[in-house]
Amino acid sequence: MKSNAHSRMAVVAALIIIGCCLSSISSCRRRRGQQQRQVEEALQTWEDEGGAIMAKDEEEPELRPHSA
């Protein structure tokens, strides 16, 4: 009988752990969505206030040693 009780406890513990993991994943997704919205709103506000968007250069400038 003890083995059966231990098996049930193990199953319950596993279900609790799975539930906690799913809850944590859901919480992180919500937080990430909120942060993404905040970044988009800040960018839009910055652009509306006249901020410039920097274009990404195709090529990096060459660095040459200074010759005297």
C-alpha cells in the first residue's frame, strides 16, 4: 500500500511542478509583451518629438593605423 501512496504523491508533485512551469512561462510572455509595447510607444513618442532614426550602414568604416 505504501508504494501506491508514494506513486500518487509523485504524480501530484509532478503535476504541481508542471503547473508552476506553465504559470511561469505565461507570466514571462505577458511581461515580454508589455515591455515590447512600452518600447514601441517610447520609439513612437521619440519619433513624434523629432528624433531621427539611424540607418544601418552597409559597410563598416575601415580602421587604418595613423602614419606619421
